[in-house]
Amino acid sequence: MADSVGPLPTERLLLRRLTPADLDQLAALHGDAAVMRFIDDGRPVPCERVARETLPGLLAEYDRLPEGMGCWAAEETRGGAFLGWFSLRPAASLGLRTGPDGGIELGYRLRRAVWGRGYATEGARALARRAFAELGVERLVATTMTVNTGSRRVLERAGLRLVRTFFEEWPDPIEGAEHGDVEYALTRDEWSARG
């Protein structure tokens, strides 16, 4: 399916579709232990798995998901450096409601070298704006570990509010899992009211 929604520029970022040429950058991102610390099993993903499963799966989403959804590579506007990715997908993370009422899930993953520069908030706000203004989304959701204070601040700065703390049975719990996970959300009405 052709994506008529197109790339999304912000003040400092360009969010665009991933391509096979992003493999090395994606493998470096997913292979960084600090980046993966609060995600899935908390371990880096081997390069061969990114090449065999992760990137092909992300590329296949463009045909499978509704138009404008999927994973967006984040590049610096100046110089085009790969910073990571942002995503919009039907809610599917463990602990979130799935199906039509579950909302659209916002996700992101950025290179450690660019943490603390506001890129995560800038990209999250841009995708929230696109979700509500262009894609007709009614509810945006996100989840992270309770102890992941950096991601929690990003979600709050992007306008999402804390909905609840929840506890799931993880097959291989990582440090901090005993504190549970948190769900954040933002509705279209809430977003519109902020002007």
C-alpha cells in the first residue's frame, strides 16, 4: 500500500518510513543494552535477529496496518543522522486493552547518545498530532515500566496522563518488574482542548 500520509517533519526531526538500508542503524539501536534495559526481556537484540525478524517485521507492518501507522525512522533534520524510531500501532503491548477500544499505541526507541535532548518528546508530540489531526484516532496509549522515569517524563511532556499502574506475569522478569508497569493515555477531546 502506498503511504499517502508521507514523512513527518518537526523542528529538528524528520520521521520517515524505515527501509532495508536502515538495518545497520537499527541493529545498533536494538543491540544497545542501555536502550533495551526496560524493554521486553531487558537484553540487547543480536544483529542477526534484527536482520532476520525485527526489520522484516517492521517493514511488513506498512502493508498490514492502517495507512499512516507503523514504525517511523527518526532522523535529524540537519545532517540526516539516524536517531531511532517512533511508532503508532493498534494497542498490543502486554497489559493494554486490545481491539477497537484499546486505542492506538505510541512507542519510541532512541539512541543513547541523543537522550536528554528533547527528541523523544518532540517526536511523540508530532505523532500524537498526526494521530488525532490526520488519522482520526480517538485514544492514544503508551506503556512503560514504573521505574522507567525517563520514558514517563517523555509521555507526560507529550501530553499523555497516567491512567493506572498494573502488574503482569512476565516469563523472565527484569529488575524493576516488581514495581509493575504504567499506562498513559490521551484522548482526542483532551488533545483538542489543549489547543
